[in-house]
Amino acid sequence: MDTGDILGLVLVYGYVVLLLLISEKVINKHPNFSRKFLHIMVGNVLFILPLFQSRWVMALLTAAPFILLTFLISPYSPLKIKDKISGSGHGLGLVYYAISWTVLALIFFDQPWIIAVGIAAMSYGDGMASLIGMKYGKIRYNISGDNKTLEGSLTMLMVLVITLTVVLAYYAVPINPLVIVSVALVATVFEGITPKGLDNLTACFSAVATYIVLTL
């Protein structure tokens, strides 16, 4: 295992543990905020991706274990571990998050900026949409059985335009404003029409698919 892989593993696991500790400190008073804080801040792992030298280390040793770990603390776990963070929202939302990252790492390891686009959509975009929607949302809509707000969706669109610009600049990838707006818009639409935490899958993969199509 390369030094970069070891450092990447240590940073990812250390960072996530730190976030969990911070989230648990505020969960009793602000469960939804704590869950979304974790959801959003975990997205910062995208800045660690360049350290990894092996596809298998990133995908199977770093991302994939979180599928099992997040499932074990979900309401569907056979262990019946009552985790307040997971239980405060959609039960499998964090599991879908981990699945998305794992799949992207396996397919696009040699193009980490594409992985970063997907992570940004489901962390910064979807997370801020939910956070702002819960706090300030007045105009509600329900397309597929899950309540959303127009304010949350507009927030996701604006946040993604900004964060995708930052992410692509970080990876020194050419920045095309039309591509960024299109990716943000498609991910926002999919987040708005997808129910029950599955938006961690659809927002992520729709953003990635749109980015690939528009940059071929």
C-alpha cells in the first residue's frame, strides 16, 4: 500500500470520526441540524481524493466499509443499534451516500474530479437543500411522496453552482459556466422528484452523468 493511500485512509477515517463526535454533541438539542451537518461536512472528503494511489484502496478500504457501518447504525440493522443521527432522518440515507461514493471510486478513480462532482451534489447540494428547506421553506411541493420546498431547491441550485466551481478549480479542470449550471440544475431536479433518501443516489449520479455528457 502506497504512502498516499495510507495517509488518505487515516485522514478520511479520522475526519469522519471527528464529525461524528461533533454531531453527537449537538444531536440532543438539534437532531436534524446535526444530521445535515454531518451530511454536508462529510463531502469535504472530496479534497482528500488526490492522495490515493490505488483504486481498490479508495473504493474497497475507504468508501465501501461505510456501507456496512452506516447500515449497522440504521433502523434496519439486525443489531438494533439506536443511533440518533441516522434515526433522525431517512433511515438509509447515509447508506446510499456510501454506496454512491463506492461506485464512483470504482469507475472514475482515474478522473477524481468526476467523483468529486457526484460527492458535491449529494453532500453540499442535497444537504443544504434540506437544511434551508426545513428552516425557511414556505412553498412546499410533493411529487413522489416526500415533502420538498422551493426554497430548499433554489438553495441547492445556487450552492451547487458555487461549490462545483470551487471543486473543478481545485482539480485544475476547465470550468465551463454552462456545464456547471446544467449539472446543478439537473441534480436539483432529481433531488426534488426523488423520495425517501434515494436522492443521495439520484442527485449524485444525475450530476455525474450530466457532467460527462456535456464534457465529452
